Amino acid sequence: MAEKKEALVSLNGQDIADLLLAVGLLLASAHAMGYLFTVCRQPRVIGEITGGLVLGPTVFGALAPGVQQSVFPAEGVAASWLGGTYQIGLLLLMFASGAELRSVYRRGEGRTVASVTACGVVVPFIAGVLLFRLLDAKPLLGIAGNRNALLLVFALSIAVTSIPVISRIMLDLGVIQTSFARIVLGVAVIEDVVVYVILALALALVSSTSASDFGLPKLLGLQSESENLLFHVAATLIFCVLLLTVGARAFRWSRYRRWNVLAVSNSIAYYLLFVFASTLLAVFLGVTPLLGALLAGVAASTGLGPRAVEARGVITAFSSAFFVPLYFALVGLQLDLIGHFDVVFFGWFLLFACLVKSLSVYAGGRLAGETGRSAWNLAVATNARGGPGIVLASVSYEAGIINQNFYAALVMLAIVTSLVAGSWLGRIVRSGEPLRDEQEADSPSPASAPG
């Protein structure tokens, strides 16, 4: 134990140099490419992933493989610290996303949100399930070897929509206050909740294939796959209810108590403690950590005053400057588009995913009374996979649900669809046309008009 402790706290000059070089290069490349993408009116997150991509085996590794492997080794001190930073970046990204998961649409727009969400989630998910049944899953299967978990991830990748990317696109375009933006974000909020809950179940399927080595499942001595699966499903549902009810009330109640020294002295530290405590509880119960951080953001985002908003803003700002760009850069760093990317598979998979998602959302928009032009704009906007699509890929790959080939396809799917959405919406805004024909969409249809 003493030797491990000394190794943990004592880094020699070479270790420090390797770590600072790797972090510095990733951070600089992520921010530089992110800035270039924003100048080109494209999502910043895609630029951050590209920043990692150019430092990975696809570009840097192809030009100087020996140097690339020495700067970004697979093992060692630098790799361990980058792995920890990757995990913290994911948790803080989930917290920031959870803080945005609240109702953003107005009463008159609820019909469109409900119709688009129902068609845009259920239809693509079912289509993904049916397509998966026709495919040979072996070329996509990860080291966990669980086909059912792979099925859930495959279907989710068809149905997912991004909050961070699409909201950033509309913010940059100056249309974030329009009814179109409210509808798209309202749909994305509901879809993200569905995605992360189903992803938690997929991770539970992987965890159930072997005896748990930590937390309550181990204490209970669960051994069989059925016992583990039932426990994980029940634990996930109970955890969601408890954190969103008891946890949220306890957080609000203790926020301004005089005895709460941490909250009084530094509210930012109190928020971080709540995030890490919620995540730790999730891990102990056998629930995926990202769901704990996501729900912590939801629980800590309602019913609090300006100081709370300021504290969340500081956490989000610093995370966006350091942890989150590093997370997305590390996602790009793992991409190998030369050795682990099937262009043919990606081509038809991209076409299928975009067609199913877009057509189902278009149909949902039309059923809600939207005009054809408005429905197509909604279809393109909600087709952007962005951050949630990337999280789905990275978490599934880390859990062994998918292999590196499918990981690359999912990340590229998120990148391409986000770029298409940004370009499409930007062109329409610059042309002066409305993204949503509000008067026509909100007026009663001839069939429903009184006669």
C-alpha cells in the first residue's frame, strides 16, 4: 500500500513533462479547431473533436506513428491522468446538460413538441431494432459480447437528438428566442432523457454478464445474469425517482442553511460536491455514473436564486474551458479513420439514420399542423446527433458494447449530422426566411375549423 501511495503522489520530472505536453497539445488543438469551426459557422464541439482527431492515429499517427505513440501512450502516468480527466469531463458535461433539461416551449407549441417527439423517437428506434435483426452484428460487437446491449445502442443511435449542439447553433444564429428553437429544444430535452435512461439499461445488461465487483450488487451477492439485470433495472428506476424528489428537495433545503458551511463559504464547491456525491451513490447502487451526474444537474437547477445560477454558470464556464474540450478531444484522439473505419458501412448507415429520423420528424410535424417547410426545418435540426450521440458512442465503446469500427461510425455520424444541421439552418437564416411559419402552423386547419 505504501508503494502505491508513493507512486500516486510522487511524479518525476519526465512524468510531469509527458502529462503537461499531452494535456497542452490536446487543449490547444481542441480550442483552436473549435474556434475555427465557429468562424466557419459550424458547431464548436465538432471542432474540438477534430482537434483530437488530428493528434490521433488518423493524422499525426499516420505522419509520425512513433512520435504520436510516445506523446499519447496507451499506458503510463499520462494515460492514467488523461483517463481520469476524460471521466470528469464526461460527468461535468452531463451535469451541464442536466441543468438545461427543463421545459422550454410555450403552451401553444406543446402539440408540435409531443407529435415530433413521439414520431421522432419511437419510429427511428423501432426502425433501428428491425434493421439490427437483419444485420450480422459480429462486425459491430464489442469485447463484452452482449448482443442485447448492442441492439439498444444501435437503435438509440438512429433516434438520438442533441441539446448542446443544436442550442449552440441556434444561439450563434440569433434565433434561440424563436418558437422554432423552443420546439426543437423541447423535443431534444425529452429525447435526451429517454436516451440516457435506455443507455443506462444497456450498460446494466453488460454489467449483468458478470458478478459485480463493487457496491450494493456485490454486498447482495448477486451472481446470475437475470438477478443482476433485474437489480440494475430496479436500481436505475429507484435512483431516478429518489434523486429527482428527495435529492432535489434536500439540496434546495440545505442550500441556504447557516450550518451548511460549504454552501455558505463556496457555493461552487457545494455544487461540485453534490454532483460527485450523486455520482458516487449511482456507482454504489450499480447505476451508470453518467446518469447520476445528469440527474444531479436536473435536481440542482430548479427553485434556486441568482447565486445558484451564478455558481452553475462558473462551473459550466470552467468546464467548457478545460474538462469538456479535453473530453471531446480525447474522443477524437481515439478515432482511427484509417485502420478502423468501414466507409461502405458508414455510408449506408448514415443514409438510413438520416432518412428514418428526418422522415419521421417531418411526419410528426405535419400531423401537428406544421407547414411543409417548417416540418423539414424541424427534421434537419433534430437530425443533429451532436454531444449525446458522441456520449453514446464513447460510453458504449468504453463499456465494451461496441467495437472500434462502430465507435468511429457513431462519432462520424454525430459529426456529419451536426455539420449538415448547422449549414442548413444558417443558410435559411441568412436568406431572411422564417424557420417556422408560426401563423399558419398555429392556426386551426380547415378540417377542424367550425363550419
